[in-house]
Amino acid sequence: MTSTPPPPSPQSGRAALEATDDRLPLHVRLRELLLDRIRTGEWTPATPLPGEIALADDYGVSKGTLRRVLGELVDQGLLERRRGDGTYVRRARLDHSLHRFFRHGSADDTLPGSRILRWETAPADAEVAGRLELGPGDEVLTLRRLRTRDESPVLVEDIWLPLPRFAPLAEAGPDALGPLLYPAYEKLAGQVVGGASEDLTIRACDQADATLLGCGAGEPVVVIDRLARAHDGSPLELRVSRGRADTFRYRIELT
């Protein structure tokens, strides 16, 4: 029978805090310690953080100091408070962000269809390796995915995921994926997307994309280049999405 490991010592947080540079303000030192627990994956979006009283006692700080630091992490988008349920590491909500810009036959926000066209592991080329901060010859899992709405093609996406970080996903195979990838990254490989940066450009559609998107070669397509990162800042996913320019719509409310 496997024994359950004992809970961490109530002094573990206090000892860690005492080991930090006391020339820095207390709340700064505490924030870095909590950040470490997010970056290392000790805290995840699936389980709430310990309660404020327990955390304050663990680190030997006042509840007010602890609340201040948690508030700063919420403001930074690293944590979120769920009413009546506690405080959690925040998941980046990016799965719908691309699709809302492309409308094809429907103006609602129903979940788009998803079909995997390619699934393979291979050494990353120089550009992909550089973007994902990999070494020469390091392998990646590559996906090509077609997104649809009302059975009509909307987006073609090429996705690169670093190995062995995503080895469990590669082993699970495409049938294990649902229509949203980020929940699958978390469930199958334990990888949580903390944020992303995107660049948007326009280019002429090549013949391969034209066949998939149902348009003519040379017609304009919108290209969205996304680099998603974990909470520790390391690259998790490189994604290049293409959609027909005539179905693209961008809207933002400015106040």
C-alpha cells in the first residue's frame, strides 16, 4: 500500500521567504515566491490555491499583504478569482480569438468544426526552432488543421509543438483532441498556455491553401502568426492561421 506523503510543513513558506533578499520590500519577495509556484506548475487552473488565511500563515505574513500580492497577480492576468469557488491560476482564453474574426455563413459564436489534416513528428526547421527556442535538430509535433463553420472552410492552421514537452499528446494521437486545443494541451500533456502574442498580415493565397479554403490562388488571405507561452515565459506553441480576406472582420470598442 502506497503511503500518502505528509503535507508540507507550516514553516516551509516562511523559510522560503526568510531566504529571500530582505533588502527588497516584503510584498515583492512574496510575489516572486508565489510566481515560482505558478511557473513551475505546482499550482494549476484545475485546483484552487490554498485559502488566504492558510497562505498568509504559511508565509508568516499578514492577510493584507497576502491579499495585495494576490491582487497584483490577478491584475497581471496570472490568477483569477471565481466567485464562491476560490482563486485559480488563469487559463488564457485564446481558442475562440481567431475564429471570431472570420465569419462564413453564420454570425453567432457557435464552436467551429475542426479536422486534423496532418499529424507528424519531425525535426524543426531553423525558423521554427528559433521561435520555439529549440536546439538544432530538436523534434516538434506538427499539425495542420482545417476549421469550418456550417461545413464551410474558414481557417487553415499550421501548428508546431516542442518535444518532448508534448510527447504525451503526440502519443495520444489526433483522435484524442477535441475542437479546442488548449484544453487538450492541459489535459494530455500538462501544458497550460498563459498568454500569446500575435502578428497579422495579408498575403496572396498559395494553391494548397486555396484548395482548402475554396478560393482562387493569388486571392488575399489574412495570416495570423501566434506564439503562445507558458506562465514561465517559455514558448509552448507556434501557430500560423490563414483565412480568406473576404470573410475577415475586425472590430474593437474604444472608450
